Amino acid sequence: MEKEILEHGFNFNRRRFLSTLSLGIGSVALGSLLMPDLFGNPATEENGFIPGIPHFAPKAKRVIYLFQNGAPSQQELFDYKPRLREMNGKEIPPSVRGTQRLTGMTADQASFPLVGSFTDFKQYGNSRAWISDLLPYTAKIVDDLCLVKSMYTEAINHDPALTFIQTGSQQGNRPSMGSWLSYGLGNENKNLPAFTVLLSRGIGNGQGVYSKLWSNGFLDSVHQGVQFSKGEDPVLYLRDADGMNRKDRRDMLDNLSELNEISYQQFGDPEITTRIKQYEMAYRMQTAVPEVMDLSKEPDSIVSMYGPDCLVPGTFAANCLLARKLSENGVRFVQLYHQGWDQHGNLPFEITRQAKDVDQASAALVTDLKQRGLLDETLVIWGGEFGRTSYTQGTLTKDNYGRDHHPRCFTIWMAGGGIKPGIVYGETDELGYNIIKDPVHVHDFQATVLNQLGLNHEKLIFKHLGRRYRLTDVSGKVIRDIIS
């Protein structure tokens, strides 16, 4: 019998057996991709939910994350510390600094002189929140914002900190937040990806961004972020080749799907059906993307609101306007990265221009969503990967200084999506160095974001290599006090 099997080329291993168990499995899979509502998705033991359906009623449908890559200095923007200015040039007290881990850039410093902010602050809105003079447009919308001044993380360098706040792990190969939302909630608009990425850069020292930050990790590759670039081809290889029309493309995809279906019946690899789905998405995007990316039809009032840079492809302002368009067209998670906030030196000069780059457009996005009735269902987030030290890096001079990385505390703001407006949450000490009230860990922040979209962070789980993974790993709690 063994000889006969070998002669006929049969290979009855587990994969072969499962893939040929039913000749109709491949057809069923293909049918469910082409007609997603044809079959239901039963809840599984691993995740305890039906993909595409939230665990409970959501307060938000979508997220726009304005990530300020490089870590903005909270002392110059949001965390007003007059005592820090009074102690300018004096050594930070050992009782405040404690045994904090330092980066290699300041570990060998002979002294750690405190440095107060060069800019002034004023109180705004009914909340009387302190906002820097560097952010005049943000000051006007302060009653729409929830300022969280007590964020903290364990990571002290950019790569692990950035990876951590985006994926819940300091190591790579984990799904990003956008991928988890795509996996948990599915796609709202079948002609556009659920998760998109936009990049821009300011004038300051820019830390790199890389595709692992919008990776699907071990999730199905349909959940990875799709990067939109500036220029005529916002999504590479989406345009038809010369000499090919829509009918030719349709015929090619139909033939390719038939070949992939044969491969799926033979091997049973679910990634094959994912590829079929991605090809179909790309075909639909050929029509949808150019329309969404076209800013020429925006009225003068909108251009004035976002600023003239919004018509310059690749700028932060243009990406904010695109984020609004993508969001209102049903893109579940729009991720912006704006580089240039890594100000170890020359901070007064660089942060002034960097703040000007983002202030007007950030505020305009919130205002624009609000006037369209979209802010209640859209969660907008603004912030970086960690904070900045209250002492200077290097030599302190009258007109120049820098700040090193500081994971113990930093500030973000959130708006819309069921978050309480016009509040300040959390507090740091009088020198802005340690949290003294309502600490918010990165996993707490991630749990709260998922909660606003109707997802229980402890149940949004994917089993991989024998372990059940989630965005918040093994910790995290929802910050109920900031939820409406």
C-alpha cells in the first residue's frame, strides 16, 4: 500500500487532508469574500466575539491619530510650570530625579540644571486650561479637548517607545492599533482600506518612521495599514499599466481569482483568500482613491481654516484635510506621522516653527469635524511617544537649550468620540518631572481608545503560536473619568 501511494504521488499529510476534505471549501471561501454578507462569522473560543461587530455600543466609529513623532516638549506646550522657571539654572533636587534611568546622551552629564520654558502660557476656555503662546489656534478649541497630562511609558528611546504606543509592545512584529481595529470592527467602506497612513515632516530633528508601525503583525495581511503618498500616485502600483483599461483589469482579476482558487483548494492556505480580497480592494480603490485625494474642490472657507499649506501635498495641513476626507468616507483608522519633534538642542528655535507647522491644521481638523457633525463619532488624538526632561541636555545658555527623553510623564490631547470635552486630566509635580495625580499608562490609553469604539481590550484577542495576544498585552484599564 505504501508503495502504491508513493507511485501515485499522494501526500496525505495533515495539510493535504484538511485542504481536500471538501472540494467545496474553496468555493465557499471565495464566495464569502466576494459577497461578505453571505455567511456569518461565528464567535470563536480565542476571541469571544464576532469580527466586525463591537462588544458593546460604541461611542465612536473612527479614529484620527495625529502622531507627533519625536516627542514634543510638554513644558513648552501644555504643562505650565512657573516654579520651573523660578528655578532656572539650579540643579534638579535628587528627591525629584530619584533613580530614573537616563539615556546615553545625558548619563555622563556633570550636572542637571533645570530650565524653565522660554514661552509664556495663558488660560483659555471654560476649563481655564493653560496653553502655550506657541499654540494660538489650539487655545481657541480648548473647550473641545481633553488634555491628559499624566501619560507615562517604560520605554526611554524613540524606536521602542514609538513601537510601544503604536503596537502595545516594544518589540516589532505586533499588530498596530489600526490593525487591531480593522480586525475587530472590519471595514466600513468596501472601496477604501480600513487603515490608512499619511506622513509629513517638519524642520526639526526627525526620527524615522517605518512600516512596522502600521504592520498587521500576525493578523491577516488585509489588516495592515495602507500608506498614502503625496504626488500623482498616492498608492503605488494602483494605476493601470499603459494599454490596459478597466475591462482588461476586470478580466485579469477574474482569471487570477480562478488560479488562486485552485491553489487554495490544493494547499488550504488562508493567505491565498486574503490576496484575492486585496486584489479586489485595489480594483475598487482605483476609482475611490483619486476622488478622496482630490482637494481642488474644497471651498475657500476650508482652505482658509486649514491654512494655505493644505493645498501643498505632503504637508501636515494637507494630511489633516485628507484625514477628514478619509474619515468621512468611512476609513476606520487614519494615522498621521509628523516628524521633527526630537529637540535635544536648539529647542526654542525648532519648537517654535514645529508648533506653527501643526497648530492651525490640528485645530482646524477638530473644528471641521465638529461643524460637519462628525466629531461625536470621530476620536481625534494628538501626541508623541514620551515627554521631555525638566533639566537641560548639555550646556544651558540664555537663548538656547535642549531637553532629553523623559518617559515618566508627557501630555496628549483627545477630542470627540465620546471623550469629555473641556477637561484637564492628571497632574505632574511643580517641576513637571513626576506624576502626582491620575497616572495613565500607555496600555490604559490603548484600552480607552478601544473602549470608545465598542471593543473590550481584554476580549479583543488573537491566538498566535499558542499564546493569546492583545493590544494591551496583560495590563491596561479604561480611564472612565474622561469618558462622557
